Amino acid sequence: MKKLLVVLLSILCVLSLAGCSNGGNGGGNSGEDAPAADETVYVKLGCSGPLSGDAKVYGEAVRNAAQIAVDEINASDSNIKFEFNMADDEADGEKAVSAYSSLYDWGMQVSLFTVTSGSGAAVAANYDEDKIFAITPSGSATALVYTAEKNFPGNFQMCFTDPNQGVASADYMAEHFADKKIGIIYKSDDVYSAGVYEKFMSEAAAKNLNVVYKDGAFTNDSATDFSTQLTAAKDAGADLVFLPIYYQPASLILKQASDMGYAPTFFGVDGMDGILTLEGFDTSLAEGLYLLTPFAADADDELTKHFVDAYVSAHGETPNQFAADAYDCVYAIHQALENIGYNSMYSTNALYDDMIAQFTTMTFNGLTGENMTWAENGEVSKAPKAVIIENGVYVSAD
Amino acid sequence: MKNILTNLFNKKNRGRTLSFIIVILAYAGIEILTHSVRVSRLFTSLLVPTCCYIVLALSLNLVVGFSGELSLGHAGFMAIGAFTAVCVSGLIGSVIVNDILRLIISIIAGCVVSGIFGLIISVPVLKLSGDYLAIVTLAFGQIIKSLINNIFFGYDANGLQFSFVNNSLELQNGKMLLSGPMGATDTAKISNFTAGIILILITLYVIYSLIDSKYGRTIMAARDNRIAAESIGVNISKTKTLAFVISASLAGAAGALYALNYSTLQPSKFDFNTSILVLVYVVFGGLGNINGTMISTTVLYILPELLRSLRDYRMLIYAVVLIVVMQVTNSARVRELVNRISSKVFKKREVRL
């Protein structure tokens, strides 16, 4: 008898989940009358990213920055305002599908896609099938916007793709460090790092870069001790070490290299951004570190200053590139919505088509670049900035 | 007719019949629901993975509950099944157009390959017991993940191409099936809920047939008292191998169904945490308790999704619920209280918890 009770209870539990559906996907399309000129419309903006688990710093950066942008827009006199909903996907493909589904049930109309690449690849096809326009702030794998078999026309990226970062790094080195011997340490079980590495290697071969050490792979399980890779790089005579990895392992590499008296030029990509704000990290170790990033928190243009001030006062820390990209995404979506003259008469499909047409033609100026444009395949075109860390701040390095 | 019915519900078969009834009723209920009202997307998206995790938990229960060996590498078998199925499905995709046939072949392939790995692993593993076995299975899970992380596999006009550690494949108009840490991409999503339910039913049939057979009794005898069992001539290593291999192949089948439900799949999914998650389902439902395992898996898998509205507190509440339920169901005082209440309500003296 008790078992039966348990069964009934669990079935109830399941059914209650099924009953959660009510939002549907026709939000914003209620009135049939012509819209008044000054009518305010709310657009449901969804996003999924890790808010728990290992990668939660990235998800929180995106959420905080997107929220700042949404609040600013909603406080402005624009008629197009946002309702923002961020779902937790734990940076996991399986959870990302659930998170996407819950956002769909909520009635998401446009989306900031996902924060991480792995999650994004898992739901890229879903966005495409349901025709929901999405632009990711930080999911840099190409699988988010196109695969070998098909292009997802409504999926866009605000950040550089992994291949582009690899190519841009190799090009920069060919221009500025042509005579250096290059060593590479990368994370082989990470889509981002392996993706950058692969393209860097092929571009390096094309540009005749002198890569003396290329087997410095590590994995998530061995991301604490880099003495083997550093010793091998040193023995190979590398005087420039390329680190296409995130800043946490990079901080350990800098520390361990300094401990063993190895002082090559270190060169990172956008994942390196954030190393100066890492708690407990001696920033003097990062002196002379080059990185290719679209955003520098110390830049002195108006927009950056405004954003950094808003972020610091709200969250007490300096925003990183994830945050800047998310802020740009919200404003880019808003700009596109303004351009197409979005109103409550729009159907979801028309919104999708017009947003694609808008994004492939418009130019956007934001925190992470001037005159950004988007290609048909969803990749962004903006100039990567190389910065060098001097006296604990980013200085433009050209 | 009456004979069959009484046979189905006699003391020996009651548990088995109840399991099948639960699954079939749940299937019927959900099918009626999805076809009559508009159910949420979240609900439909959870159906297939729930089935996969139920099969996984049931197969792990065979090792942990019935065979009494702690295995911490079950995600490894799931991974083998998953990536085998993705490759097979990708390879036969152009030949076999029928999705159902393609799904069946892929699942069988995942099941067989995973079973073979189970057999290979069982040779060194089952010589050990207790903590040692747990450590070796843990290592096995990690090894599998690392191996798949380094495999690059694809095909083109020249046939199958394979490389290890560094991607040296240059495909002419071909397709990458596995690309190292990026795993499988562009997988055809051919899994469905009905297939999941059928897989659960097959799993139940296999497990019940095994534990009700002579082998099943020797497996449990070996678990309860190894020395006594050996003294009456039970071949311990053979019975344990049998349970382990069946468990591995069922986990492979679950992995296959799982993989074909998503368009992309990365090896990093099958880490230690996934093994532990499934183990939690098993322990939560009760070691050796099949219905309990199915129910606990469903509840624990769906709970975090139900809690989405709590936002930041979601994982906190989930953890608290886990701890509370584990504590409550194991507390003697609560059990006694429940017994007293239920005996009053149902006018029965003895109620099993």
C-alpha cells in the first residue's frame, strides 16, 4: 500500500511538471489592433549559462552585465523594453536543453543563447528549429553558429570564434615576434582551448612560425601542476609561450614558471582576461603578458568608463570580457529591434527573419569594438586588440 | 487464464509484476497527457533522459545492490555505449533511412561493445573486492573518458579514418564522427520516449530473469556470505562476472539512447560526477530495490528542473532535500512512526518500508 502511495506521489510530481506549460510562444502578440505610436512593448529576452558548478563565474558575469544593460534600457525612454530571464545550465549540454526548454515555455522571443560553448552546441539546433533569434556573448565554438553540415541562420556570436582567435594570434606573432621560438601549453579536453590550438597550429605552419614545443597538453584532471610542460618548453628553448587557456590555469603557469626561473614572453587569448582580478594572484607575475582581447576594463572611452562604473558599483568587482560581451549583446539586440521598429503586431517568425536581416546588415558600436558587423554565418567581424600588461594595467600594444 | 493471473500476483512474482505495471501505467499516462493537452517543452525534453537514467540506475543496482560490489565507473560504460552508438548511427545513416531501425542497430551496437569492455574490465576488477574494486572502477571511468577525449574518427570517400591524440585527419568531403574533446557533433536525434520505455521494460525483464534464476541466487549468496557460498561449490568469480557484464551492457544501451537524444555530446559529460549521480539514485531508491530505484531516479532527475523557479537557491534546496530524505528514511524513530501511523490507517501490523 505504501509503495502505491509513493508511486502516486511521484506521478503527481511528474504531472505537476507537465502542467507548467502556459506561457506558450506567442508572447507579445496579443492585440490585433494597430499599435499606438508610443506604446511600450516588452520583449522576452532569455539566456542560459552556468549559475552553479565550476563555471559559475562566467554565467554570473553575463547575468550581471546583461541585467545592467536591461535595467538601463528599461529606464530609458525607448518604447522597446526587455524582460530578462536567465536559466541555469551548469555548463552542461544535457542541462542546457532543459534550460532552453524552460525558457521556451516561458515564452522567450530573443535570446542571449548560452554563456559556454559546450551548452551552446547542444542547443544550437533547438534555436534553429524553433526560429528564435539568438546571439551568444561568449560561446566561441563555431558549432554554435554553423556545423559542417548546416548553417544556423538565426544564431550569432558577439565574441570571436575559436578559429579566428587562433588565426589572429598566429598572425600577430608573425608580425611582431617572427624570430621567437614558440612553445604552446593548452588544455586538450576543453573545446575552447583545443579549438584555438588547432587553428593556431595550421596558421603558424602557413606563416612559418618557429614552433619548438607543441605537446604541452593538459586536462582538467592535471590542471594544477605544469612543471612538466614548463620544463619541456624551457628545454626546447621556447622564448614565447602561447597559452590559449582560461586565466585560472594560466595564473598557475605564470607562478610556476616564475618559481623555476623561466621567463619567456607569455601570450594569451581572450580567456586570459580576468587574470588581474583573480583573488590571491600576485599581479606582478603577469607583467609583460600579452593578450588578445576585445575588451580592456581600463580603456578611457566614455562607454567603457560608464559600464565599468555601473558594474563596480553594483557588484563590487571589475567586469571581465564576458560581462562586456553580454552588455554589448543586449544593446545590439535593442538596436536591431529599434531598427526594425518592433511592435506588438510582430509574429515570432517575422521577428526572427527581420532580426537576421538586420544583424547581417547593421553596424554596431559597443564596448568590445567599433563598427562591428556580422557575416551570414553568424560570426562577428571586429578588430582584436592586443594588449600588454604593464604596472598591473592593460596597455595597448601595437 | 486465472492461473496466469494468480501466478503473476503470487508472492514470488508480485514485485516483478508491480514493476512492469508501474512502467506501463506511467507510459500510458504520459502518452495520453502529451496527446491530449499541450504539455510544456521542458516536460517533453526530460522524458528520454529520464528513461536513460532509469536504465543506468537499474543496471548499476545489479552490481551495487545484488552483487554487492561498489562500482564508481559506471559513466565509463555509458560513454562507451554512447559514442559507439553515435559512430554506428553516423555510419549507417546513409544506408538505413528508417530511424527506428537505425536506433535499434545503434543501441544494440552500444550494448555489445560496452558488454565486451565490461568483460575485459571484469577480469582484473573482480579479483578485487570492496574499496579496491571501487578504486579500480573509478580509474576505469577516468581512463575511458581520457581515451575518448583523444580519439579522432571520421569517414570519407577513402573509407574510415582514425587518429589518436593529435588530429591528423584530412577528410575529403567526409564527416567527422568523433573529434576529440569536442566529441560528437551533428548527431541525428533519433531517440524517442517509446524506445526509452521499451528499453526500461527489457532491462526489467533481464534483471528479474537474472535474479530469479539459479545465477541470481548464487550472486546474492556470494554477496551475503562469500565463504559459505564458496564452500558449497559456487563459482564466485563467474557469477560476479555475469552480473558485471550484464550491468555494463545495459549501461551501454542506456548511453546509446542518451547520445542519440542530443545533437552534440562531449566526453567530459561522462566524468566521475555522472557515476556518483547514478550511484545516488541507486542508494536513494534502496540497494537491491528495483521499484525504488526507478522512482528515486525519476524524482531526483526531475527535482532540479522543478526547482528552476527558485533560481539561485535551486541547488541549495536540492542538496537539502537529498540530505533530509536520506536522513529521514534511515532514522529508526521515523520508521517506527511511519509504521505506527500506517498500521493504524491500514489496520495492518506489519508494513515494510
